[in-house]
Amino acid sequence: MAALLAASVPLFVFAATLTKGARAPIAIIAAGALAAFVVMVALTTGSRAGMALTFVSIIASGLIWRARPKRAATKIRGRRKPALAPYALGAFGVTALGVLALLMTQTAVFERIWSAGAGEVEEYRFTVWRTIAGFAPSYMPFGSGIGSFVEVFKVHEPEDMLAQNYWNHAHNDWLEWALEGGAPAMLLMVSATFAWAIRTVTLLRNSHRGRIEIQLGLAGAIILLILGAWSLVDYPLRTPALVSLAALCAVWMALPDFTKAKRGLNQAGGFAAYPGAAR
């Protein structure tokens, strides 16, 4: 839930940049209010990763705002309209600080931060990671097999972790995929990360063009960054909702090139017979 909330912030900012005319200030203020609400709800989930990555999402979403299409400023009786974005952001900042001050002593996330220690059950995840790093090389180069984590970890589980319940995942998807898929899985993960990085740099270099599809691509890049970072401490991409969103984000990142190709075909008459091709 916290991951989905953090991923929604870039889309709020993107939606705010699409509104034109007199409704634009309303959209900007609404996006700021929704972002503040997301911060509040993310804190109440008790997720420490949620708290950190929601703020990363808010900061990174500034790239989407900067990439918005530049429109000529309208005038009122010879004077330019004042830019309302700084005021909206300031209002959001004040609201967010107020929410933080209110929730500091009440939400589960802060209680978990202050009380986190070696004796906390969920902090066994560090022991799990060390254990996997110790025995994973013995399953290389092809890994232990996709979906084998539960059975394999039971074989190597430290004695002080033996209990009636069991670990269904490593709470580090990068590490779990490396264990199960071996060298092929690691190659795929490295390739995907490299492709994401190259594509993100390309989008940033072209953000000055003011194209909506570049904004949407940046939103996809930010969301994938959040989900990828989250996968270091959990397994968000094993849930249907988030893996569907991640796939959609990959499409958004590729959209600028697709749009460019479509425009070229339209100009050449390649889509002349397709209804609405001119649009």
C-alpha cells in the first residue's frame, strides 16, 4: 500500500501540468493537497521504506514539473499572471510539515524507527541476507531454481531462526532472484538496470523539449526507481497491482520514441487509411 502511494505522486504532478487556462491553479493546488495526503497515509501504514521513498518520490517529481510544456504567460490588463507553482509548493511544504509534526508521536512508522533493534522479529531479514550471501555461490551458475526459495532456505536456515513459521521470501528481491535464477537472472537484472539508466538519461536530456510523452516517460522512470529501490528491502513487484504498474511504466518510458516514429509515418502517409491518424 505504501509503495502504491509513493508511486502515485509523480502521476499527480503530471496531471497538474496538463491543465490549461484558469483551471491550472486549481489543478496545481489539488496536486499539492493530494501529495500531502499521500505523505500522511504513507506514514500511517507503518512502512519505513514508505516514509523514505515517498519523500524521494516528491523530490524527483520536480523533474516532471520542469519538463512541462512551456506556454506563453497570459496577461490581465497589461500585467502578467503571477506564477502560482511556488505558492502551491510552499503550501504543500507547510501542510506536510504540519502533518509530520502531528504524526511524529502517533504513527506506527516512527514507533518502529525508535524501537528497531536486533531483538525485533522483522530485523531477522539482515540475518536472512547474510545467510543467503553465504550459501548462494554453491548454487551457481544456474541458481537453485525459480520458486525454490522456501525449500532451499530451510536447508541453510540458522538454528537460532528455527520456529513454527517460515520465511516465504528473502525480503530482498534482487538477492532472491540471484539465488534462484543464478547467472542468467543476474544478467537480466543488470541489463534491465542499464537499460533503465540509459533511457532515463535520454529523457532528462530531452526534457527541455516540453513534450507530454517525455513527462510521462519521466513519471515511469521515477516509479520504477521507487519500486526497484523498494525491492532491496521487500518484494513489491510480486503483487499483481504493482507489477502491472511497473510494466506500464516501462511502456511510458519507451513512448517518446514510439510517438516520434508514428509522427514520421503520419507525415509520410503511412497511417492515411487509419481513422483518426491525423490526430
